[in-house]
Amino acid sequence: MNIAILLYEGVTALDAIGPYEVLASMPDAKVYFVAKKPGVITTHTGVPCLHADLALSEMPAPDIFLLPGCPDPSNVAGDKETIAWIQKAHRTSTWSTSVCTGALILGAAGILDGLTATTHWMFHDALKNYGARPTLQRVVREGKVITAAGVSSGIDMALSLAAAEYGDDIAQEIQLIIEYDPEPPFNAGSPVKAPKHIIDSLQQKFAHLAP
């Protein structure tokens, strides 16, 4: 099973690396990082850098592809070469997936039209521009399309995908291997749970990224 994780300048590292740890543990899985050109890709924080193994043209039909997000996905969502690759890959993929604002890249490729989908909570309105129905669910599966909410939810999405492909036992083995048993110190990981002043503060700080 060939799995392609898209990289591009400014990508959020955990969007890609979190799911990678799960997907690379699936039986017979071969996970590749792909980009327009192979080589070093700088993440949105500048550190760490990630490395693309293959050019998009070298992986035209992955069984699974994953689109990680970034604080401002407009550049990659507007890149014709990348969007054309996504559209072609989606025609033959077993699973087409995204994490965080990677859903907006799926949307730009026309894949979310008429579907329920999730992304980072600050970008739900942007999903509507692509014909999607946004939801605060952490992971949403619509046919072969799976979208995950913000950043850390990519691990949940990948475990759900592992269960769909190989059954619950394999997915649980992988979960135990990575000891994914989160106990966050605060109950503030969702806009449904976080205090209002925290939500307001973040919206002000990131108002410049509003789609």
C-alpha cells in the first residue's frame, strides 16, 4: 500500500508527522513524503524541516494520500500543479484524507462539494466556500474522504483509517505502540470546551489569517 503525504513550504509539522507515525505502522504500508520537488521543506515554524522523498509526478496514484494543513493554505490551494495532482490521485485512491486546514486544499480540488467535513475551528466558514458542511466533529468520514480537525486530530484520523483498512485490533495495537493515551492538563482543546476569553484572545491574535 503506497501512502503519500503532501509537503509544501510552510506546512504544519505535526499535521504530517502525527499521522505518519500511525500510517507507517500499518501492515505492508509504504509511506512517502511528496512535494512539487524532492528535498528539504521548511515548516511554518522554521524548525523542524521535513524532507520530501518524491516529486508529485513520481507518485501519481497513491492508495492513500494525506493533505496536512498550515496557518495560511491559500498558496498551495491556489497552486494549479498541486491541485491537478490531488484531483488525479483522488480518482483512483482508496482514501483521500486531510488534517486541519488541509481540508481547504481538498476543497480547492473540488473534493468536498456536498460533503460534511471538518477542519481547524477557525476555518469552518472557509469550508462553506467549497460547498462543504462544516462540523466540529474531530474526524469525519464521507465515503472514501476523511477529514480531521486541528493538528493533533490527525493522529485520531490515522487510527480510524487503520481500523477501516485492517480492523480494530491492528488499530489498537498501533495506538498502544505509540502509547497514544492523552490526558491534557486543560480542558481547552475545543471551542466547545475552552473558556470564552481564550477563544476571543486567539481570534484576535489570528484575525489576519481569517479566510
